[in-house]
Amino acid sequence: MGDPEGAYRRRIRLVTLDPHTVWGGLEDDFHHFEVTLHHDGTHVTALAMHAVRWPWATCPDAGQGLQALVGMELSDRSTAVAAVTDPRSHGLPAVW
């Protein structure tokens, strides 16, 4: 997690709520987002994102891009989402 006394921090937390639901949160100095993901054991069946704190007006829109994950096959690899959606594009203005 880095140096808690440092100038920047980031926490990512995943919690299994039940056999088919996972809650995740990302929080750093500027952002606090939460996501609830439902699955059937093999594929993502539903996803909801909640923006708690964000620095730019476009940040809360990042959750819309996450809807592309519905139907995705579950994977042990965190990078597997890149085959379905570009993780660098979430919440960025179209002019970037």
C-alpha cells in the first residue's frame, strides 16, 4: 500500500458478499469509487458503480464504460478486462 505518511495513497479493496456478488472499492487522495459485480460463477451478469468522491466532472461517467464487462467470462487475471474495454478511457473527455 505504500507509505501511509507519504503524499499519495491508494487503496483497492475487494469483498465477497455472497457466492455470486463481489463488492470493490478504489480510494485515493482524489477518488472514491465503489462497484458491485454479480456473476453466475462463469460470467459477469450485472454491474453497478457508485461514485462517492471525484476530482473532475467526467469521472462519475466512468461507470458507464464498465457495463461492457457484463457478459465477460470471469478470469483470475486482473488485466483480462482490457480484452473487453479500454481501462484507460473511463471517464476521460472525448477530446483527450
